[in-house]
Amino acid sequence: EGALLPFGQAKGSAIALIIDLVCGPLAGALTGPFIAALYTDLDRPQRLGHFFMAIDVAAFADPAEFRRRVDESIRAIRSLPPAQGFERVYLPGEPEWLNEQHNRQHGLLLEPATLRQLAELEASLGLGG
């Protein structure tokens, strides 16, 4: 019905619920079914919440040892065989970071229709130079 389903079956549902609760009630915001639809309920604020957490690694482990073990885990994940049709295994956020680096070096790739719309908007606002 247009909602994203959680990954990982029961554990994925639990993770989704925890995220919804810390981003909703804990942040003074709404939760899943009470958030206004992004594109169809434009007259009602969404009241989305966000949750950020900082952890003092030194309170739990030696920071150098933690860093070494994280690097070891990253190397292990990257050494896994990629899924069929993919060249390599990526960590979460890595494709977006690589894309950002590419765009910073080579510029953004925009479809001709998007460029036309931007030019029309620029002209309608009198921003052309």
C-alpha cells in the first residue's frame, strides 16, 4: 500500500519499530502511521523527528583497538564475493560517498529535460546572467 516493509523479518521489524520510536515520541514527533503523507497530504505538517546519538568509545573500549577491529570488519566485508551482477561489495553510504566525490570532480549529470526546466525557472525568476 505504498509503505516500505522492514528488512530481516522479525528482527528487522523490531529495528524499524525502535527507529520509529526514538525518531518519533522521543524527539517529540509523530510515528509511522501518524505522519502526513509526503506528496498527498500537503496541508498537514509531517512533524518528522530525527535522532542523533554520540558514543564515547573510550568509555567502552580502547579507541585504538576499536579502530583496528572496525577496520578489520570493513576489510572482511569488502572481501566478500559480490552479488551476481555487481563488481564489488559496498558498505552502507559508500556508493553515495563515491558518487559525491565523482560529482565534485566532474560536475553533476542532469537530464536535458531537467536542464530545460531549470533554465525556465531561472528565466521566470529573472535570475539569468
